Amino acid sequence: MALRRTAAVLKRRAAACSVTSIRSSSSSSASGSAGSSNRGGNESLLETLRMMARPPMARKRPKLSREELDERARIVKDWSRYCMREEKTVMKKVHDARRCRDKALATLKEISPAMYEHAMTVDQTPWPLQTPYPLQTPPIPGYSPQNSTNNPST
């Protein structure tokens, strides 16, 4: 019973993947004798399992000349250098911003310790939500939530 259920599941999966070469166990059992009907189902299952276990066909890689390989390697290295420059630029900006912040806080501490303490307190209020689109829609005339099919309470 479980073998037939497994075969049916695999056949549905194969059909979903547009595989059309799977034999149905009913046609093999109808054409064979009573003793071979179970074997036909097993062969169909084995055929299905073999087909599902095959790795997908990868496309063949084109043959590239040495010059083309060198050019591609150079492009990858240039891209890597560009990304490293961008990363260093961003990190330098972050470092400079932290340095300026620390310098401003040190100056504030010298000028007014009370303002420094107030500046160091953590603000727990959330950022205001600003969306570029409306969050609510006008009411639909004649709509009653009690008549809704999605309402589990009715």
C-alpha cells in the first residue's frame, strides 16, 4: 500500500516537472498477469525513482581560448579592486564620522556636563512611520464584515 502511495506521489511530482515518460502502474498491471502485476508496479516505481534521481543536465561549457580566460580573470580582478576601493571609502567615512562625534562629545563634556549627560541618554521613542502611500482605504459601500467568508468568528 505504501509502495503504491509513494509511486503516486513521485508520479505527481514528475508530472509537475513536465516529465512525460513515466509509465502508470495501472497500465502495466492491466497488461501483465496477476503474478507480475506487483512486479510491474515495482518496475514502474524503480523507473520513476531512477528518473527522479538523475541530476539535471548542465549546459556544456564553451571552449575558451587562453586570451579569453586571461581577459575574464583580469575583469574579475578589476571588479575585486573596485569593490575594495568602495569598501575602504565607506569605512573611512564611518571612521571620520565616529571621530567627529567623539570629538564633539568631548568638547560638550568640557563645556556643560549636564548637557553631555542628557546627550548620552538613549532615546527609546520609535521613529515616526512615514509611508509614501495611503495605509487606509475609503469604506466599501454595502460591505459588512459579518458577511465576510474570511472571518472565522461567523
